[in-house]
Amino acid sequence: MRTVMMVAEKPSLAQSIARILSKGNCTSRKGLNASCFVHEFTGIFQGQTVRFKMTSVCGHVMSLDFIAKYNNWDKVDPAELFSKAPTEKKEVNPKLHMVKFLQVEARGCEDLVLWLDCDKEGENICFEVLEAVQPVMKTVIREQTVYRAKFSSITDTDIWKAFNQLGEPNLNEALSVDARQELDLRIGCAFTRFQTKYFQGKYGNLDSSLISFGPCQTPTLGFCVERHDKIQSFKPENYWVIHAQVFKSKDNPLFLDWNRVKVFDKEVGQMFVNLVKTSKEAQVASVIKKEKTKPRPLALNTVEMLRVGSSSLGMGPQYTMQVAERLYTQGFISYPRTETTHYPENFDLKGTLKQQINSRFWGEEVKNLLSNGINHPKKGVDVGDHPPITPMHSASEEELGSDGWRLYEYITRHFIATVSQDCKYLQTTIAFNIGTEVFTCSGKTLISSGYTALMPWQGISLEEDLPLCGRGDIFTVDEIKLVEMQTSPPDYLTEAELITLMEKHGIGTDASIPVHINNICQRNYVTVEHGRKLKPTNLGIVLVHGYYKIDAELVLPTIRSAVEKQLNLIALGQAHFQEVLQHALDIFKRKFHYFVDSICGMDELMEVSFSPIAEAGKPMSRCGKCRRFMKFIQAKSSRLHCSHCDETYSLPQNGAIKLYKELRCPLDDFELVLWTSGTRGKSYPLCPYCFSNPPFRDMKKNVGCNECSHPSCQHSFNSLGIGQCVECDSGVLVLDPTSAPKWKMSCNRCNVVVHFFEHAHRVQVAQENCNACDALLVTVVFNKAQTPLPACESQHTGCVFCDPVFQDLVALKHATMRHPMHRGGGARRGQGRGRGRRGPPKKPKDKMAELAAYFV
């Protein structure tokens, strides 16, 4: 039977689509990748009965990165990243083995149907999947074997419609994403590496571990700092207004507004007050009544949803998008990434409304709309990507959770409001003559609430009823006074205002805008204050001012906006991928060289705001070069600085650092320090020099002694490694010699921690291997008062995993078992492979299955 493979973007989507297409009659199994299921069923495809295999990826399969040689910050000139540095596609998450999983499932399949999200990123993932599976698919001579499904919601109607109208993946849109990825990688990494190394080595109290630059991130920060500068440069100015109070009946006084609004000269204001006070009466000059309309909203797009999420729901843009994506994958709303604010002509407005007819919150309004006839939505902008965001099924707070329900409620109310009537009200304005001056007051009377019944927060605020009067009527003047006031500065940008600016200037896309805002928060360039206001930090302000001083175009939105337009031309097939990429890189390469040559301009600003690194920190450990004490700088990012050698050494973050017994690294004579995690209970010693300058071939940068392959050092995993991790494939469980009396071993790659031999006097790794699982034996000296051994014995040597004496003394923490069978053992002590890393561990024996079962 012909086999058709179908791939969605997320496991939950694959399950929903398989359920719809199989009409609930499919079988599911786990594949090689534990995160993704495979749903199998038979059905009709192109007139034939076929076997369907529906599975998914987990977002992007591949990511773009430089080849390993160019990922060493210390040995690569950042300028080389613009042209010389080759790039390669790497698996986003190697632990998932996504490429292998796709190839295993695609082997023997004749057709491929791609159900990836219907935007440019989804189109790009289509070709990532295609590149992985095409070499192993069954070769057939047919006009088309690869198909693209286009859909906007996870409903039976939409999925079947997409299945019956399959098209082809769009290469141009995928290429536009490739171009953006390469531009952001090359430009961002070049500027980030240069300015991070330059400033981290000079200033001790920088409050960010990475001084990053991004073609979109930096203009986003620029908007925030621009508002900050306006606030700081604002000079308040005094002005004066006349407040008047009149009455026809003392029980119903009226407060009037002066038609001149305000004056900036007190003497002029006093002159007008004197003229007004000559009259004790206020005569009605006119009474104007106008019927006004507050129009219903346009259909909802992503940017408006993000604005409302921040301003009204108190949820950050990135979190709002995460909640919306979850609602979409669960089938409650349509695709949440769209720029369109106009419903297609064939959109089933009534059918979507009927889904909400039984709601206890808005069911009555829906029934009235369906019986009286819905109003035609306002005409918005049709970008041609996806329909506006709408609810697809009724839901309750119990199903969605608190935040999910709040966003779903807004989306639903907004949708119903778009097909409701406009809000209508009567505005009455009364003008009074008092002496030579004119004053007015206004009031509103609701005629028809319209859509504001669904969105009461947009309702008309009704002023106190105005008294009935006509032209020529006389009111008594109760009070006239001159009031001094002061102009006030603008407030800091809110997230909603920033989103509006980014959309207006073409910075980012509807999908990436939340990411850029989140990045400037994560880098500590801005802080989110009360009311979701973005206040720039000292570092953020200095960076933007520095960019303005050197090259304003680095922070202004103009260049990035122009690049986005060029990328859109690639997507439309109107521009060549390589030409656009090269043109943009040439521009930023020249700007980079000028930035490097002019960095002293930014440095002058840094000197004012931050203290030199030599003045920061406190002495901790000795430098291996000059034997003087280096200073430990605790500010983010923490590091060690030798003022004599003028060298700075990176340290692990998010933990505590202290001197490690004044022991030294046998390779470079630097004193070791001990890093201890604040959350996971893991700790390991490290050499400050080796941490940034790996001494052995293929040894990763920024790792501690627990990953060092030194053949004889007492701190390396060759000396302290016990067995391969029972959770991950590449980690080794390493004894933590500092953990006494609560002894433990920790994986040097993942977050597995194994606690054992509590209150033991000494634990040492022996030379012998376990015959059952090949792990190294350990020798434990127990305290005589708490030994599990027979009387008069306090020392025992055995396998942590297999020895029956040790079995009840071992406990696994901080791990979730992913497979019924886990690898173990194989972490034998190496014999010193020169400057290379040890070979792969031996395949575990069956005894390790018992260990996995024991831990579960």
C-alpha cells in the first residue's frame, strides 16, 4: 500500500490533525524521538487508499551557526564573521535526534504532506523537513510528491479544506527567512563579540553578562532611550487657566471650561479674570446637540492582540504570544500570527458566532445578533497571510486556566464586537458668555451601547446630566478663579506604545516583535516598571548614546526597515537571495569597521557611568602568570581580573564562587575556584584560565574540571568520573569531593544529581570496573556508628549501581526518566589521549535496565 508521510509543526497539532483526518480512528505510537508521536491510519489520497503516517517536529529542525572554528571569541577577529566565516545548519536540539527520527519514519514513503504553520517561518521549516527526508523517501516517477497544506485554524472544516486543496511549499518565502537568519547571525555576533570583550575587560560594574547588539533589538532599545531623553530634557513651564462655576439651581452647579484653554503669562490671566468678574451673570450663547458614533473595532491582528495583552491584561508581549499559541494548538482560536484586519469574503461569520451562543457571559448578545442580523465588519487591511484572530470553539476558564481564559475572553469579545452595531450617543455642548469671555461645558447621553455592551471598558463615560436650557437663559456666576498649573513631561514608553512604534517603523515582524522586546529586558537594558512601562537602565542609555555618537544609523530604525523591505522582495520572488544578503552585509561591514575605529567615543560615555575593572571586586585567587591575587568581580557577569597582567577571565554564572582549597591547576598554575549552583545543588571546581581557553582538543569552552580530560589531574573526570549518566547520552556522573557529608555525584552535562552514602566518612573512586555494568567502583569508609556493614567493618568497595550493600543508599534527583532503558557505565578512566577528548563510552550491559527501573 502507498504510504504518505505528513508532518506538522508541533506534536499537539499532529494529534489534532490526525484525529480529524482519520475521523478519530488512528493508532498512535512513540517514535525514535520521545517528544513526537506517530499517528497512523488509512484513508483516501488522490483517489487511492493509502496508509498515512502523521507526525511532527518541535519548531525549527535546524539552526544557523558558524562552523566550530569561528565560535572561539578569543581567536577569531569579529570582522571575519561578515564574509570569511562559513556557516552551517545544525540541529536545534541534538538530544531530540529530530533529523534521524524524520528519516526513520520517512523511509519507504512515497509522498510528503507538510502541515507546518502558514507563515514564512513555517515555510522555512518545510524545507528543513524536506532536506532531511527526501534522500530516504521511495523514489517514484510522478509530477508531484511533495505537498503543502494551508490552514488557519484547527477545525474540521479548515483541515479538510486544506487537505483537499494541497499546494506546494514556497521556496522564496523560505529563502527570505534564511537571509534574515544569516544577517542577524553575522551582524549580531560581530558587534556583540567586539563590544562585550572590549567593555567587560574594562569595567567592573556592568550589569549584563552580554553586551549584545541586534539589527532589530538595538532600534527597539533606541525607542525607549529616546523617550527617556525627552523626559530628562523636559523643562516644566507654568501656565494659568480660569475655572468658572455657575448654577441655575444651587443643587446642580456647572463647572465650565475656558475657551482660551490657558495662558503662559500670569498678568494676562489676571487681566482676563478681572474682565470676567465684572459680570455676575452667565448668559447661554448656544446649545448644540450632535448625535455621534463610536465605531466598532477592526478585526483583530497580532499587533493589536499584543498591545491589549500588555496594556489591559498585564501580560508581556512574549508571554501573550505563548498563551495565544497554546490556545491555537488546542483549537480554541485561529492562527495568532497575522497582519490582516479584514475578514475574507467567504469567512463564516455566523457559524463562528453560533459557537458562542450558549456562553453565560455573552450568549444573550450573540442570540440578539443572530436574530436581528449581524452588522457587516469594517473594512480593514488584507495582507493576504491569514484571516484575523477569531475564536474557533466555546471554552470555559476551567479548560483554559486563568491567563488562557483572559486572553480567550478578549479575543471572543473583540470578534463579537466587530459584527455588532456602533455605539451611538448624543453630545450636548452649552456655550456661556461671562463678561467678554466664552466658557463651555459638555455632556453625553447614551442612545445605543452597540458593541460596547461586549467591550464595556470602551463604553462612553457619561457626564452628569446637563440642565435643560436655551439660548439667552441666565445662570448665576458662583465662582471665578485663576489657577496656576504646570506642564508635565511624557511618561516612559509602555510595551503597547513600543509595539506601535515598532510596527510603524517596520522593526521586526508580528512574530518577532515580542522576542525583541523580551531581549532588551533579558539583557538588562530596560526594566519593566508598574503599568508595563519600560525604563532604560544606565547601561541601555549609555549604549544608545554611544551608537548615536559614533553612527546614529546603528540605532535608528531606518536601515533595518529598508532591509526588511528587501527581505519581503525575496519572499515575493522580486529580488535575488544572494544579492540582498551581500548588499546588506557590505553596508554593516563598513559600519562595523567604523564602529571599531571610533569605539573611544562610546568608551568616554562608559567611563562616566561605570567604574574601571581594576577598582572593582575583592582579592580571591592567584593568577598563574604573575602569582598575584586576582579580584573577583561579582557584578553580572561575574569574572576574575588580574590588574597586573590586565587580563580578565570568565566564570560560570548563576551560582556562588569561592576559592577551592588553594589548589592549583597542573597545566597553568592558576588557583582553582569552586562554583556552586544556587538551585540544583551541583558544584564543581574549575581553572579560570582553562575555563576560557580549553587545553585539550575538542574540549568545549566554559566547562569545569568535571569535563576536563586531563589523564592524571585529581580534579578531572578521568579521576572522579564513575559512570555514564543514566539520563542523558553524553554525560558522565562525576563524584563531587566537596559534598561531604552529604555525598553526591553529578552529571557533567545535564541536571542529574545522585545522592549517596550520607554521613560516610570518605568516598573515593577506585581503579577497578564493575563486571556487570562497567562503571568504576567506589571505596566508601562509613562512620562506625552509622555503617550498613556487619559489625567491626567500616570500609566497602563496590559498584554504586549494582552492589546490594549500596542499593538502598543511592537516590536520583533532578531528573525525569525519558526511556524505559537508560544507558549507564562506560565512563572508564582514560589513559590520556594526548590533547583529545576520551572516546565514546562502551555500550551498557543489561544490568543498567535494573538501575533505570530502580530510579523510576
